[in-house]
Amino acid sequence: MATPRVPSDEDRLELPCGETVDIHTFDMGRREFECHCGQSHALVMDVHPLTRFLPSFLVDTLAETVEPSGEAEQLGTGHLMGIVMEEFPDDIVAKDVEDDGAIGCGLLWVSEFDSRRLHEIVVELVVDLMEHAISHAEDDTARETFEEDMREFDVGTFVDAYRAERDFDGDNDTPV
């Protein structure tokens, strides 16, 4: 007779809200977790593509223009979540689960925020990254055009529209 698997401390993750969960609660298809604390927490895995948060054309542009440090060849979800963690260190927990084949990823992050709020934060941080990059541009027209476009850009409206039209089963949203 098989013995039920007993979670070890390595299988446990303390969430930003203080609750502790078994990491096997999570799988690649989940993007949000309904917690016992009564809140929804965004769940992100390193296998989730950047198109979860950003349109393909922008992901392509970032891949061409941003050189990440480290082993990665291009900007990925791990880099993006690192930026979020830098800004919100107490609101994101990360866990290396690479040695646990049952989950299907190497790294996972759980945020204090629900998935919509995390989406807004990611977009805000990418816009900040783009603003910083364009501020170094030698082309005054490009800089002025970008600044004008950003004055008209509303993060919440963008996130709502993107999430409404988002195709989680499309070609651009497969695990990396």
C-alpha cells in the first residue's frame, strides 16, 4: 500500500501574508492563488512567458534592446520579477523549486498582490525602464514623442484591455 507523501519544510512556502502553503499546491497553469487569509495572490513561474504581462511586439523590442546580466541571453520573466522584488521586497516571496519535478518550473514567485495589481506593477516598472532608456537617446524627437505618448498612457486602462484580449492558449503564451 502506498504511503501518502508528507510535506517537508522544504516543501513549504511562507507567503507575504504570513500563511504557509505546500508548494505542490502550485502548477504551471495557475496564475493566481486563493489563500486561506482571504486574499488572492499572484503566482508567477519562470516558465511563464513575458507575454503574460506585455504584448509580443514589446517583448520582442525588449529582447533586442536589453542585455541582461548573468547567464540569460535575453530579458525574461525572472528578470522582470527581480525588478518587482527590488521595488517591493516585503510583498514577494520566491522559491527555487528546480529539484522538484512535480511543479514544472525552476523558480516561483508569490505576491501579496492579486494578479491584476501585479500586472499593473510590471507595466509601470517596464515603462520606467523605457523612460530611463529613452532619456539617454540622442534623438530629441524620439524622446519627445515617447514623453508625449506616456502622458496619454493609462496603465490601468492598458492592463484591463490587455487582460480582456489576452489569449492564454495562443502561440505567444506557451512555457519557455
